[in-house]
Amino acid sequence: MRQIEEVRKEINEIDRQIVDLFLRRMKCSEEVSEFKMHTGGQVLVTARENELLNTMLENVPDSLKQEYTSLLRTTTRISRKYQYTRILKAEPFRLQLPITARIDTPHTVCYQGLQASYQDAAAKALFPDAKRYPLKTFEDVFLEVSEGRADAGVVPIENSTAGTINEVYDLLEKHGLYISHSYIGRIRHCLAACKDATLDTVKTVHSHPQALRQCHHYIQDHNLAEVEESNTAIAAEEIARLGDPTRAAICSEEAAKLYGLTVLQHNINDGDFNQTRFIAVTRGLSAKEEDNRVSLILIIPHVTGSLYAALSVFSDYGLNMTEIHSRPLANMPWNYCFYIDFAGNILNEDTRTMIYQLTQEIPVVRILGSFPVIEEEGLNEND
């Protein structure tokens, strides 16, 4: 058996040879990109890559075929990235994005629920000078914006405790709207009831399903029954209307005050850092230099390695994915679309090139928005 230092010395020599071969290969990629710009050919030619893989595998022992397959697929993917970068830099017209002017000061903003809901607070934080008004459902918000009756709509999309709100993602796809702003605010739920209620009299709590999940431990510890409402402020209004001391709302303290309820318990969230991310949706795709987040949808073929190949592209461009989750396709059982957020800006060259590569290699790519993520002041201080 050789000493480890001797083996490492040989590995270093091999790696130096690999560097030389890599540079030669990338030089060839430059020539290929020039040819494809001249002829209009596709960068990804699947048949050519499969042929190359099959040919190279003939000289690889069975015990290393999977490893070599991974190596060669990574090499060809990096080669394509290099080609896409050169092509888009030389011919930026190849990626056409329908960017419109951003509405930073909308006249009208709608949200789901009632006044003093968390959505109302987020809408006020994002657009303090806008006329804000509530609607009954999330879909009503999307319809109001898509049909031009409101300039923007504000909806919650993710909570740090209860997770994503799938309905909102589905509505983004259904109505073809775009994300223009994002706001992260702290959520501090209270238990609020009519004036005759006490902690001992309350047996049932009303609230939005997400709020109920965010207070799951409190509800369990106090053996409370649950009633789902469409919004936390609507729950507060309902408790005020009922005047039943056995029932309480899980809502904001602002909602409790507005609807004349007594706060029986403050800060009943399961976690100390309970935060919700809200988004503003508008009719057009917009972008500004201060944007730091991009959201998109990918529909990927249901074949081995397709998701890995798509996600690897983000790493190739040094772009950090901040969120990914899947939703089933209603008309294609056991097939999925993937919602992905990543740190970037569609005005940025690397982001644009990555999107261009994805559009060339994946059947469906839809940009949901390029936007700034704004956090409530002091969000993580004594939350």
C-alpha cells in the first residue's frame, strides 16, 4: 500500500491535467457557440449528449458507470452554461421579457378579510397612501386585480410556522398575475372574546386555518375545539356578533380592539418568531435595480434526473434558492409544477442568462416576479 502523501501527489498531478483538458474543452465550447449563433442552432442537443455518453461509457468499468455518467453530465451542463452566457451577451434579444413600469404608489389596493386583519396591516405597510379595501376570498383579490378594478392586491403566501399557502400559489398561476413587492411582518396572535368571557369559560376558538396551526400547542394544551374562518379579523367580528363567552377568536390585538373584544391572553403563537411573508400582485411583470428576489414556475418532464438537472443550473450560476415546493398538475396525474424563489434580479446578467438557459431546456418556465423583500422594522428583535 502506498503512503497517503504519494497518492495525494498523483491526485494533484491528475487534477492539473484535468484543468488543462477543461480549458481546452471550454475553448471548443466557444467555437460551438459561435457556430450556433451563426446557424441559429440549439445549445442543448439531447441526441448528441446521449451519443457522447454511450460512447464514453464503453471504456468505463461497470462499477464506475454511474459516477462517470454524473461527471460527464456535469461537464456538458457547464459547457452549455458557457455557451448560453456567450450567446446571450452577444445577442440579448434572444431573451424577451415583458417588463412594464412598476406601480410603487397604487391608488387602490385590495386584500382578503376585514379591516385590522394582518393582510390589511401588510397592505398599509407596503402602500401607506393607497385606498385599501377588503374582499371576501383570495380569488376575489386576484379577480379584482386581473380585471382592472384594483391596481394591486396583497395576500399572504408563507408563514414561518405553518408553511406555504398553496391556494395563493395556485391563483398566481391561474390568473397570470405577477409579484411586484414582498413584505415580511411579525404575527402576534391573541385570544380575544366578549366582555363576559374568561379563560375558564372559553371552550371553542375561531380563526383562519393558518392561525389555528400557528397556535396548535396552545389550543391543544387548553383542550379547545376549533372553528375555521376565512380570516382572523372575520373571526373577531363573528365572536363579537355571537357574544358567547364559551367562544373566542385568535386574531391580532388590533382586530380585538376594533371589534370591541377583550384580550384574554397575549402572544399565544407556538413560536417566538412567528412571521408571515405577504406579496403584492399586479397585472404586469416589473423590475427595478433594488430587487433582490425572483420567483418562477417550472414544469419539468417526469423522467430520471430532470429535477436535479434543473436545480443544478441555479448552483452553476451561483444563485441561492430561498424556497422550493411542488404542486400537482390537475390535468396530469403524478406530474408537478415547481415554485422556486431565489436571490436575484431579472435585470442582472447572471439571472437573465440562467432564465434563458431554463427556457431553452425545460418545457414550461414562467416568471412570477422580480421584487424587493421588505422586512418589518426590528422584525427579529425581541420578536
